[in-house]
Amino acid sequence: MPHNLVQLSPFDVHNQQLEANVHPPGWKNPTPKQPYHLVVIGAGTAGLVTAAGAAGLGARVALIERELMGGDCLNVGCVPSKGIIRAARVAATVRDSQVFGVDVTAGAAFNFGKAMERMRRLRTRISPNDSAKRFSEMGIDVFFGQGAFVDDRTVSVTCRDGSVSELKFRRAVIATGARASAPPIPGLDSVKYLTNENLFSLTELPRRFGVIGSGPIGCEMAQAFGRFGSDVVLFERGDRLLTREDPDASAVLQKEFERDRIRLMLNSDHMQLSPVDDGSICVSIVQNGIKRKTVVDQLLVAVGRAPNIDGLNLPAVNVQADRSGVEVNDHLLTTNPRIFAAGDICSKYKFTHAADFQARIVIQNALFALGPFGKKKASNLIIPWTTYTSPEVAHVGLYEHEAKAAGVLVDVYIQELADVDRAILEGQDEGFVKVLTKQGTDKIVGATIVAENAGDLISEITLAMSNKIGLSKIGATIHPYPTQAEAIRKLGDQVNRTKLTPLARKVLNLLRRINVGS
Ligand SMILES: Cc1cc2nc3c(=O)[nH]c(=O)nc-3n(C[C@H](O)[C@H](O)[C@H](O)COP(=O)(O)OP(=O)(O)OC[C@H]3O[C@@H](n4cnc5c(N)ncnc54)[C@H](O)[C@@H]3O)c2cc1C
């Protein structure tokens, strides 16, 4: 069965051009070459990076996409979400402008349609990187249609017109990603709800906007729509936002959400949904033993991701998969020795940069490793991540609870942004940098940063961890004044101060006396 194409809506000049780039109408699939060194199913980040890297190194590659090249990230994920988050930040700056002595509030009006149009324009501007034209010009055979395994040397591609091509492969890569999962909430099927697949098609700002789930997508979108002017209600089953992150980070974010006038419904239990006659949606919950009903005009469901394994015919090739995705070993090999996987389909790290670096591992392991020699391991990747709220929440390595569970003794260094000059001057002093080092050493094992640009700041720590640079060396590195990155340098100073043992102090006193007397 051909798969239904994601609707690019509104189908304006930007979306028409986007479609022309990432699923050109009238595209003719090439005649298959026999056999391909590598057949890649799915042209999101993982598939694109695998195909481009392998073709660049001389392999004969076919790439199959059933919807839009660029996958979630370009079309319905990172790119559109960060596009509208930028608009939300501007809206918040205008809202708070009086404090800077700029009073524009009387004349300020937010135009949701324009903000969404800007997002569509920029998404289209970025899209040539992921386009069918670009990948064909790299020598890759690009096929549009549903990919499925026939046997462990053949993949079929079923086009929307029903025609089928068969591609022979020596190695195959499953890079089919994930989509929003539909949680078992009573009444979910009876209402028209939003997921990341249709959220970015909105053209009118909902007056009342509900969000289920306070993970990264839920938090980012709740805050953005709150800043646009919707009355936002965020439902979360747990007792804090971003339950996977450091509790101190959740606390800072919660304060900021209250400032953004987002209604937080933490500890929401026994949820039920029902349609209301005027097209709105009633969300019933029990919160701390009390029944509550809230009516919203649009409801975003953002509670986890489900792997795209439908229609792949995995049993034909003995590839094991379950609700969390395709099973792979540390070399990203599936349970079939010819078939690898990369990206959201097999990874607990559902991020574009993780998909990118897993794809690089697959290229090496599928095409260039000789037996056990030259094989790369996914577990060696040090993967940071960021939730793009205001302030951003970025993390790398271990959390305190993980270190404890793993029996890793740690020292915890914290620098509050309230003591960082640049953060104060910018009015962005809610947040912190927290670094965990192996106890008694300066070896970094994890970090959380909560800051307006935490996603950029975390790279300094990731670089240090990847290259075994200790926190004291960061303390000895000159950072420009005033910058928010000084928060990280100051933590290095904290570590260096712990090195001032009584003996070191005595030696310094002696040297001083020799040089300048007592
Ligand atoms: C709202 C949102 C915001 C996000 N923001 C960020 C962010 O800021 N930073 C970040 O790092 N990550 C972010 N992510 C996550 C990021 O989008 C994913 O981690 C990334 O897209 C994974 O890439 P992938 O190649 O594994 O899968 P995908 O991007 O999902 O690509 C898989 C592709 O395979 C195709 N496909 C599936 N089945 C078949 C089949 N049988 N035959 C042919 N084709 C098939 C699909 O159509 C799709 O194009 C966000 C996600 C969402 C939803």
C-alpha cells in the first residue's frame, strides 16, 4: 500500500517550492542499477547522511523516501519549531521591552500568520540541502515510494501510482525515523488533535491552546504559543516539567513558564478527551484528587515517539523490532548481518545530530570495516542535547541520579548565572551551569546548563569531555569578558581553588617570603 503523503499546508509559494525540492511532483524514479552497495530506506537526517557519505566514498547507493526528503527535522521538526521559537522570543522581548526603557507595547501587535509565513519561507530556503536534485547530482539513485524488504538481498519500492521497483543490495540501512505516538487516552480518537505533523500548518492563532506532555516538544511549543498570545494549558502526568532533566533545570523553567502565564497542570491523571459542539476539545483530568475540565480550541499531543516500522516487512529479513524501534548492537547492526539502522528508528537519543553521527558509524561499519577491524561503536558517541525554551536547557553526559545509580562518585560544581556579569546585563540571569566531575579529579562526567543560549554553551563542555580536557584547563583558558561562557570558566576556577591544599599554601607563602619578605 502506498503511504499517504504529509500535507504541506497552506500550499503557498513557499510550500510549493519546498515540495519541488523534497518531493518533486512528476519525479521519475531511475531504473535500478544491480546490485547497490547500499540501499538506504528513509531520507531524513540519518538516511541523507548515510547516502551522501557512502556515495562520496565511491559506493553505488539508492535512497528511498515515501514522503518528504529531509524527514522530520526539515519538514515538521527542528527547522519549523526553531523558526517559530525565534518569533516567540521577539514577542517576549517586545512584551518585556519597558524594562529596557523601550515602550512599544501600546503599538505592538503580533501577527501569527506572518510569523508562520516567515517559518515556511526559511524552511524552504534551507531545503535545497536535502533536495532530490542535490542528492541525484551526488550520483545517488533517489526513489520516491514506500520501501519494504522482500528478502535479505532485495528491497521493493511501491510508488503512489502502484508501480513497484525491486532494488538488489549488498547492505541496507533502515533510517525510517519515528512519528508522534498516539497515547491510550480515552476519547483521543473522537477529537481532532494536533501533532508535529500538522501543527506547523496552522494559519490562525488558537485562542486556547492545550498541550499534552511536557517533554522538549511540549515545552517548546507551549512557551512559543503562550508568547504569541494564546491561553496555554500544559498537561503533565509527572510533578515537574522536563521530567528527564535535572530537577533544578525544571524549577527554573517552571518559574519562567509562570511568567509567560502558561497554566501548568502537573500531576494530571485519568485524562479523558471529548469533542465540544463548536469544534473545541474538552480535556478532563483528575489533579491531586480533584476533577478538572478545561476546554481548548487546539490540542497538541506530544507524548513520545513511535518507530516507523509499518510496511517495512521486517519479518522477511529477520530484523527484530518492538515498540521502541529496531534492535541494533553497538555497531548499529540489526539482527540481520546485512542490514544496519541509524537515527530515531533505533536510538534512544532522538536528535538530528545523533542521527547524523550514527549514520557516519554505519557508513564505516557497513562498507569499510574488515571483520572486527575498523568497526566503530555507537556507545563511544558523547551526545549533548538541548530543549530550546527560554531559557534553554542543555545537557551532556551523566545526571547526578545516573552517576549515583552507576556507583560513580562525583563532585558537583555549580555556577549561578546571577553571578555572571553578562547574564545580569542581558537580563538573562535565571539559570546555572552545573558540572559533575569524577570525585577528587577535574574529569568531567556530565553537565547541565540552563541559560538563554545553553545549546551553544554546552559544546565547550562536550569538546572537553570528548577530548579528555579537565575542568581546571577550562578555568585556565581565557574567555572574553563579559560573556555568558565565563560561567563555565568560573567553574574551572572553583576546581582550581580546591587544589590549594595546606601544603601548597605553605609553599606559596615560602616563595613569597623569599621574593618580597614577610
Ligand atoms: C517538533 C520536533 C522538534 C524537534 N526539534 C529538534 C531539535 O531542535 N534538535 C534535534 O536535534 N532534534 C529535534 N527533533 C528530532 C529530530 O527531528 C529527529 O531526531 C530526526 O529527524 C531523526 O532523523 P531520522 O533520519 O532518524 O528520522 P526522520 O527525520 O523521521 O526521517 C525518516 C524518514 O524516513 C521516511 N520513511 C519512513 N518509513 C519509510 C518507508 N517504509 N519507506 C520509505 N521512507 C520511509 C520518512 O518519511 C522520513 O522522511 C525534533 C523533532 C520534532 C518532532
